[in-house]
Amino acid sequence: MASTGQLKGKIDLLKKKMAEKGKSLGPERHRQLRKRLKRLQRARRVAAAAETRAKRKPVQEIPEGTQAGTAPA
């Protein structure tokens, strides 16, 4: 999985490319670039959430001998 920084760079480059080309792009190519931009943005949000989850403290595991519903003796 790509990091949020790498995806941010790709998003910025694609936005710049779309701004420079403007309406000189055909409608089909413009639609393709817009779709790619939305996919990259979604991937960046997912990667950011995954990185946030990874930074959190891991949840303590339940010992094998006990069950989840019972209190330890």
C-alpha cells in the first residue's frame, strides 16, 4: 500500500495536469482523468485511516485459558 505522502504527490501532479490542459482535453480524456483523481483521493483517505489505526496502541489479547464471558478466578 502506498503512503499518504506518495498519493498526495500523485494527486497534486494530476490536478496540475488537468488545470494546465483545461478544456483542450477531449471529454473522454477529461472524464478518465477525473475518475483517476477521485480514485487516488479515495485511496489516500483509506491509507490515512490505516496509518492512524496502526499508530494506536494494540488491544490486549485475551489469554487462551479464559473465555470472553467469564471473570478470572
